[in-house]
Amino acid sequence: MSDSDDRDDVHLLVENSSFGSPITANALAEHERTFDTPVGPVKAVVLGDPSSQPTIVTYHDIGLTYANCFGGFLSLHEVQEVISRFAVVHMIAPGNEENAPDLAPESYPTSVHDLVSQVASVLQQLKVHHTIGFGLGAGATILLNYALENSGCMVGLFLVGLSGSPPSWASWVYHKAAQALTGQNMDTWTPANLISRHFCSNTQEENKEMIEMYTRDLEKLNFKNMMLFSNAYMNRPEILEMVAGYRSPILVACGREDGYYDDTVQLYGALNPEAAEFVDLPCGHLVMEECPHRLIKPLKLFLYSVGL
């Protein structure tokens, strides 16, 4: 498949997916539930019956929602062929749903460990016995940390663009600069940076419709809560020496223009080689939107290997 075919696929996916689609987003929102957890309330969209079906749990990245991160890809006919029998739980980082009110910083989860605790509490309340994690960026790191603590429940992982290490000094400085700008010209500063983070240069130049849809979605998010989510993500542990012990199947994917490419390759190299597969893609961070059809065959093989 050529790069131009991929861009055509992306265009079709945007027209027919939940990416920016109010109809699909509203339909999903009807299944949104609030769960009380030991580290504060959290919302999740629950589709199907997780207590009696094999379950997929997703977790989005910073600056994305479950709908524009996973909705379009999971609604593709070829993907539905293999996941239609699964229940799906879309985790929502606290206060990162559309049009959310400001959350109090003092009551917000302060670390990846806290966010993992929320995932564990939600899955326990839903009586989930076995699940497969689909995560992007911060969400991928959260689900991988959950899997290391709950390997009996998390029997497979599909991870995109993530880090297994604490932030570097440069990342910490960059984050603090962004934090200082919260509420100070944030409306113009954040979208441009997040667009550059999530999409490759070709998509930004050639698929204006996708970028416009993403920008509209971004404008519905609460930037202060987004920064609190980012703060918690910055407080993440070193797990590179631990991941080799995780024996369940892992599919790792990353775009070559993803800022997390080197971190993702480093993490993949630390995984158990008998259980892990790597997919290298000619795109940016949001591979499910930029190269969706190149993921279908690897995903099918991965799901078959899990055996649920």
C-alpha cells in the first residue's frame, strides 16, 4: 500500500468514524458511567457486559479523547470482524471528557500509580476477569504499568508510542514551560504543539480536514485538567527492567515521526522477545488515524495469539 493510499484511507476513516462525529460521540456518551475509586472518581464508557464477555480496555493520550483516539479504528469493518464479541471499556482520564469543569488540583491523581489504581478499581467493579489493553502515549504507559501489577487479568497489550522510563531533564523543562503557560495564551499555544505531537508533517500539510476536526475536538477539552493529567503522567516509574517478566502477548506500534519513537524502540527491546511484536509505520503518533489499515493484519494476528 502506498503512502497516498494510506492518506486516502485516513480521509475515508475521518468521514466515516467517530473522529469529530457528534452522532457517534453522543451515542458513546450514553454509555458513560462514573466510578468511585480510592484515588477519586473517574469516568469510563462501558459497551457490552464486561462481567460475561472478553473485554478490551482502552486509555487515551494527553490531548485526545477515547472517541478520536480509538473510535474510528475500532469501528472499521475489518477490525469489527475480530472484536465484535468483546465488551469495551474506554477509560477517561479525570476531567478529560469534553466540556468538563475545572477539577481541584489538590484532589487530582498525582502519579501514574494513582491512575493505574483507578483502572484497577473500575475493572474490579465491572467484574472483569480477563482483559486486553489498547493504549496510546500516556494511556499506553498507564496500561503497561497496570499489566505489570495485574498480569493475571491483563492477558495482552496493544501499545502505541510510549515510554518505559521517567521523563528526561529536557522533557521535564518542556513540561514546566507548558505548565507556566496554562491560562496564559494557552488557546493558541497548546493546539499547535499537540497537533505537531500527534500528526506527521504530511498529514498536517495534506489532510487539512483531519487537522480541523482534531482542532475542534481539542477546543472542547479543559486545558487545566489536561495539564493535571500531564502532571500525573510525568510522575511515572522506571519499568524497563521489569517488562521482560511480562509473558503475555504484546503488540507495539509506533510512527517514525513520533516523538516517542526512540523511547518506544527502547521499551520494545526490553520486552520478552518471544511475546512481543513491533510494527514500524510511516506516520506520526496517532497511528490509528494516519495508518489504520496497516495495523489491521498485525492486530488480527495479535488477538488470535491472545486466545480469548
